[in-house]
Amino acid sequence: LIEAAGNRLSKPVGSTRSPPAFAVVDWGTTSFRLWLMDSVGTVLGERRSDEGMTKARNSGFQTILETHLCALGAPDDLPVMICGMAGARQGWIEARYIDTPAHLEEIIANAVTVPGLERDIRILPGLAQRDPANPDVIRGEETQLLGTPGLHRATGACCLPGTHSKWVSVEAGTIRRFSTFMTGELFAALSGATILRHALAQKDMSQENSPAFKRALISAHNEPTVFSHSLFTIRARSLLFESTPDDAAAFLSGLLIGMEMAGARDYVSGGSQPVTLIASGRLARLYALAFRTLAIAFTTIDAETAVRDGLRKAAGAIWNRTESETTI
Amino acid sequence: LIEAAGNRLSKPVGSTRSPPAFAVVDWGTTSFRLWLMDSVGTVLGERRSDEGMTKARNSGFQTILETHLCALGAPDDLPVMICGMAGARQGWIEARYIDTPAHLEEIIANAVTVPGLERDIRILPGLAQRDPANPDVIRGEETQLLGTPGLHRATGACCLPGTHSKWVSVEAGTIRRFSTFMTGELFAALSGATILRHALAQKDMSQENSPAFKRALISAHNEPTVFSHSLFTIRARSLLFESTPDDAAAFLSGLLIGMEMAGARDYVSGGSQPVTLIASGRLARLYALAFRTLAIAFTTIDAETAVRDGLRKAAGAIWNRTESETTI
């Protein structure tokens, strides 16, 4: 566990620090992040672990949550706002999808209370696009959108890269439509479970600033039709031209992100403003490089800040009436 | 082991049957098929097993081959012609790729002899396309092409579906160029190693005559750009519309084959004759349905007959001079 300074809150503190008002949790498939906040959203403490939904289904969602709250010395009656896979059907309590088009405020209005507990725990819902020809779902990223500044005024596209990259079209605070691209998961499956593993040698997706990345990106973006053939050229290049595992990984990253950007073309062209890239760390750098290479205008918002701010807005709106009016 | 009638050859037979002239072997990554033939190519005996290259690297190529020859009562000096992964760098003896463009006869001319053995054993080479912008390799399918009737006169495209589907452009017996599509392996990786496994529930690729197959096929063929998003709709459809695993598998098959056919479009349009589909069993039926659905003219050749005939031609050309002149 990585623990921030706030994990010493359990000791008496003789300072002017404000008391915790709520805790917020981003509970993904494989990760758990909790922040303790005061009434204006200042972070008082933080906990991170790999106890995502997959582990929590075995060890229990409540047990995991209470252990982390206890470690931060949180009061027994501190309310908790959660987003992510904890609200999936196979999670803790299902927070049913709300349908698109949906205003960002509807996410807050449809928070579900975990029943039968002393503590007030709410889980934010995901979004469903119930179009039989183009069905799609989001769970977790909607809270990043809620925490992204300016979206209640803007008309444009957001790109949230990851295992399942999401492209979202937002119009004055309303999520009109979205598309999921399996970019990150395709990288993992192709590099781990196909013949390409010989060429890649367990490299990850973050091979930046490589000519192979840019070449593959442009090629897949301009000619996505030959994708499943282009994949095999990675194997052939390794056999015939002895390309390195770094180059092979960069090429595969480029192909997959290029395919994603080709498929998201109408999101890019439909917006009057630069694409909002909501990402952190290496993925943010990789997608920024892709946008620059393809000459697509964009601005970047840190994904972790966004999800924390989205959770804070939801918590403030529900448990702190005065704050809600100023932040949504 | 599946053994044909010929596996009783080891017992004395008082018939007029001609003596074996050679054995031929299609030695793939995960499969081994051997046929005992007389000098005109009549099949006298057959052996099949799962002792492909992967297993043979552990138990030994020679041991496996001799065990099967012995079971058929083959003489110690019977020559053997092999194609497939036994000739890969990581196989028995490397039969180095010959470069495109290559005439079908060059495959025979470049057969490699396994050194240091009493028995005369030859391995046919694969083909390499050493184009840095579009590198590709074939190993095994070249022998199916060698055994496909009419290719020495024809100008057109061949489609050889499988784990790695091959599209090949042939001009009067010369292989001009080819492209590998990872269709079968993508199906396996996506249905086994990604979130789509929940929707597919271990179904295989042969879901024929399903509306979902045709719908996905046409959609991917017409709009291949959104491939990695279309994949995720399989998951979303299962969550939002409770599609069945059969439908999900049919949809994934359709998407992947549609992508392949979109990527192979210039092979189809470049030929003056129908596409030659070289395939067997369920894969042959699935691709035939795809061709009919997309209104692409085609004729079918059985893949197993083709590889056996290709091996027979090579064996006849090397060990049976009179036969070679009539069959190539």
C-alpha cells in the first residue's frame, strides 16, 4: 500500500486542519484509490491498493473499504462516495446505467445507496448507450467527465485512453454519445496470447518517441482497413529484418492507437474545440504524441485529478449543499 | 491417433497393391499428417496426430516420424517429403524462405535435405516477401498452392483461411505477393484473453448461417475503420441486450472475416478469375458463406487434398522423374 501523509490522521493532531467531511473512492477492476476530504475538498489523506473489484469480490467490499477508512482514522459516520466497477452488476451493489443522452448532473442524481449499513455509502452509476446498432457502456469514466473543468459549457470531444479507451461527445454538459475502443486490452491480448509475443518479448505499451510508433500510427490512421494484416507484419519484420522488441512494441502501440484515432475521426471533426485528453502519466504522454503526430488539436487534463474532482463534486452536492451550488 | 486402413501395411499383404514409393508429411505447429504413397500418388496409408512442431521440439522430429513410418510398415529406405513448420528456424532443419516473386517450381527446387540420416528426407521451404514496408512470410500454404490445380495457367487470388489466413496473388504459376491476416488467432485471443470471453462463453469460430455473422461481416467489410470499437459492442450488447454466446461468437467471426475481406479487397479486384478458396471443413463453409454474402465470386479447393497433392508433386519431381514431367 502506498500511503500519503494523511494516513497519520488517526493520531490526535493539534492543528487547525479542518475535520474530514467525506471520503471518495475510485474503485476500478484492479485498483482501489481513496481520498479523505474536508468540506471544501482539500485532501486530508489518501490510500491506494490493488484491491479492485476482482479482489473485492473475494475478500468483501465492505471489509476492504472499512480497513482503509480505519487506517486513516475516519469517523464511523463519515459518508463515502464511490465510482467505478464497485457499481457493476458483478460488483458491490449495482448502480444501474443511466441512458444517453445524459446531463452530467444526472450522474449525481442517480447515485445508489448501499443498503443495510450504518455508514452512508453511495455509488455513482455508469452510462449506457442503448442503440441496438451501436450499444456501449461506460463505468468510471463518467466521473472523470464530471470532474473535468468547463464541460458544462463546452461542445466537443473527450478522449479517455486506457484498457478500454473512451471517446465521448459532450454538448453543454450533456453526454450525447460515446464509443469504446479496446486499445489497451488489444495490446495486452496480442502481445501476450498470440504469435506476436515472440517479437515483443513482454514490452509494454509505453514505447514513446520511437520512429516505429509514429510510422505505425500514421499508417493505421490512414489505412485502417489492413489492420489485421499490419499486425502480422510485426512478426514478419522480426523474422526477416530482426526488428527489436522495443520497435515491435512501439509499432503495435502505434497501430492500435492509429486504429482508435481513425475510428474516432467523427468525434474529432465534430467538435468546435480541441479534443480534451483526460489521461495521466505514460498514457497521457503516448496519446499526446499521437495527437501531435496526426496534427489533432488537444488539451490535457490529468485523469486522476479529474476523477477525484468528480467524486468531490458528487459528495459536495449530496452532503454539503452550499458547495454543490458552486461546483456543478 | 487416427489411423486409416493403410496402417495395416506392416502385415504381409498378398494383394496386387503397388509398393510404397515415398511418404509425404504436412507438419504444422500443432498437427502432424503423413501419407504413404505409391509411385503414381495413390494413398496406401495415413497417420494423423497432434505431434506438431511444438511437441516435436521436445520429443524429437526423427523419433516421431520414424514411429509413424514404422506403424505403416514403411521400408527403411523410403524417402519422405515434408512441408510446414518442421522447416522453420525453430523446427527440425531450417528450409530457408525463398523470396517473392517465386514460381511454384522453385519451391521444389529449394527443398532441403535433412543431413546425417540414412533415410532421404526433404523439407520444402516457405516464402518470404522481403518488402520493408510490407514484410510477410508463408510456411506450409505454399505447398497447398503447389497442389492446387490450374495455378500454373491462372491469374488470380487464392484465399487460405486459418489461424493466419493467407491471401496470395498468383500469375501463371508465379506467386507475386501475399498478405497474412491474423483472423483465426485474433478470434482465439479475443475470445480467450479479453473481456469478450464473458460474452462468448468458449464458443468457437464456426457459427454459420447466423444473422449476427452476416450483419457483422457486412458492417466490418464496409466500415473497417471502427473495428476496435465494434469489438466492444459485443460486450455492450451482452450487457444491454442479453445477446447469446452463439450470437456473440457469430458476430466476432463476422467482424474478423469482414475485416480480412476488406483488407484483401485489392486481391479480389485484381484477379480476372474467381477467388480460389483453399479450405476444408467448417472453415470452408464459413468463408464460402462470407464470399456469397459479399457477392465475391469464388471456387473451392479442399485444403487437405491440396497439401497432399503438392507434397506428391514435389516427391514425384524428385524421386520419380517420369511423374514430375506430367504433374507440374
